[in-house]
Amino acid sequence: MDFSYTDVQQMLQDSVQKFVQKSYDFDTRNTILNSDEGFSDENWQLFAELGWLAVPFSEEDGGLGGSAVDLMVIMEEFGKANLIEPYTAAAVLSGSLVAELATGEAKTMLVESIIGGELLLASAFAEPGSRFNPGSVATSAAAAADGDDVILNGTKVAVENGPNANKLLVSARESGDVRDAQGISVFVVDASTPGISMRSYQTVDGKMASEVTLTDVKVPASNRLGEAGAALPAIEVATNRAIVAVSAEAVGALEVLLQKTVEYSKTRKQFGTPIGTFQALQHRMADMFIQCQLARSIVIMAAMALDGDDSAEEKARAVAAAKSRIGKAIKDVGQEAIQIHGGIAMTEELDVGHLFKRVTALDLAFGDGDYHTQRFAQL
């Protein structure tokens, strides 16, 4: 089977690499990380100009094809650069949900605004107690007395990009019990709508996130994406694409951790000799290489499954298998990188520690390895 990149994929990879080499070194990233916004709007507009924000969308929607393999290529390079911009939250997860649910003129306007870089979205799915199940929704959506509006009440947690989002995609229940598959809808809600309160914070890896509380938030019923109560399948599709995206990002970050660990072992001396000559450390770094290769292979498999004609269940199994394996690779490669570097790896001045924080967060994103191992067994 031919795993070589197409011309378009090679162009995507080259464009990200050139951007990183020119404008995204370690010091620049730290400056962006410590800014009030936590990301660079200038970079985001550049992403739009370069066409990167169009990658998650199909040609019918005005994008570059919507291929999961194309997305994997660009996310792997983002992982190597430890990119701080909210690409997965705003373009992949939220963008995929808009593409799956929205219709007509509303869809056209939303997608064009996302691709153009004018609209920053955040998806508010997770709730206290829901763990990683997007179908566990206690937030309520009740029809207002006038019949033209909907009243939202509930709490959403770990809303990545919440502090900077222009609009929120809020999952809410219009009927049924908390864990029923039917009855869940998604509403587009302006972040400044009265009744919305946010507690914003910076996550361990430097990303911006919020806890969002909705108290009698009134939104027009026309802001509902898709049919009432039928949004869960689309949420699951968007989440699977986001899982492949973060898994590919983790692969890129792990490859850099391996590379930097090998380089460090050639210069760090103990007992007058480079530690890379110690056979025990050579074996450990060989194991790191194997884990990186296994992780990359299974992410390719998951991306190809999403692009193929498999059933929704088979696609979900492939994604769960990938996230499970990625979780193991993150623990093995990340922890070995820290241990071989020693105490210096935990300082803010070395990028290894920042990469370790990022892959640790990626392990937890949309469910850790243990969760997806169990999910795979149940599918």
C-alpha cells in the first residue's frame, strides 16, 4: 500500500514547515503563550490566507476537500511546532459540526466566516459528570413563551478556546433523559448573550479554556443547527475527526521528543562519556522509536478509515484504537524523554517540558487511552 503524500499533502506539509522555521520558534511561541489572548490573531489570519482553515471542509462547502488524511498531515506538523493557536477547537471540531449540521444560507455564512478567519468558534459539549460521553447532556433547551426563542440553562466545562470565541456551539437537551441518544440539539450562541458567564483559565499546556454557565439564555430557535433533537450523530462524527486531529498532533510532538532526546544523549556526559553510549539508554530510546512508529501507523489507519466507506461503527472502532495506542505512546515516550533529560526537562527554558505538557493534555483530550480501550471493546 502506498503511504506517500500526494502533491497537495506535500504542499500543506511544506507550507507549515516554512511558517514554523520563519515565524514560530520557541521564544516566539512563549511570547504568544504569555499574552492575554493566549494565541496570535495575526497568525490566525495568516492561516486563513494560506488556506489551512479550509482543510477540514469539503470542496462542496468551499474547503480543500475535507480529507482526514490531509488533516493528519497538517496536524502532525502543528504537533512538531507545539502550535498554541486553537486550530482543533475552532476549525476541526466546531467546523466539522457546522459542516455536518448546518444547511442553506446559514451554513454558507458560517463556513465562509470560519475559513476566512473572521469567526472563532468554541464547542461547549462537556459537562460536570459527563466524563467523555458527548451524549450525556443535562443542559436544557426549553421553548420560550413566544415560541420563536429557546431558553438554555446548564453548565459546560473544559470549553477550549472559550475565552476568545465569538460564538459558542452549545449542545442542549430538548427532550429525554440525561443519557438518551435522542433529544440533543446544537445551538449557535453569541458569546456576549445575556445570561452567559465564563470562568476562563489557562490549561497545563498553555491553551485557553472556560467553564461556561448558561442561566436563562435566550436564543432564537432559528439558531438551532439541523433538526431538533437529532444532533448526537453529527457530534460523534465531528468528535471522531477531532480525535484523529489531536492524535496526529501527538505523533508530531512525540517525534520531536524522540529527536531531542537522542540529540541530548549525544552531548550530555556522565563519567566522562556521552550517555548515549550506554546500552541501557540505547534500548530505551529504541523503544521510544518503536512507539512513535506504531502511533503514526495507527493514526494513518484511523484517518483512512474516516475517509473510506466503512460503517459509522467501524470508523468509531478505528478512531478508538488509534486514541488508545496514542495514549500508551504518550506515556512511554513522554516519560522516557523527561527521565533521560533529567531535571533540566522540567524547566521552562527547555521546550521538552512544554512538549511533555502538551502531549499529556492530548492524552486526556476527548478521552484518555483507558477510556478508548474500553470504548473499542464495547463497539
